[in-house]
Amino acid sequence: MPDRVQIDIPLLLIGLLLSATLIAFLAGVFPYPFGFFILCFAMLGRILQLHSRK
């Protein structure tokens, strides 16, 4: 287990935007979760980029 865990800021930001989009959709603010797929692909791309660095 690593001694210190580093937080990836772009991945955290994408995750926050994704959750805000889903919360707004479930609250009825948006009729369709705008950007949901774009944010999912951005998160997947970032995770794959982080794995390829190791």
C-alpha cells in the first residue's frame, strides 16, 4: 500500500461534474442528462491515461 495517496485533480473534477449532471437530471432540472456520455468518455480516457503511465 502506498504511503501517500495523490489525488488526480482532473479526474476529481470530471467526477464532480458527472455527479452534478446526474443530480440535476434526477431533480428534474434537465429533461436529459446533457454531457453525461461526454463526461463518461472523458473519465474513461483519463483513467486509461493514468494506467498507461505506470
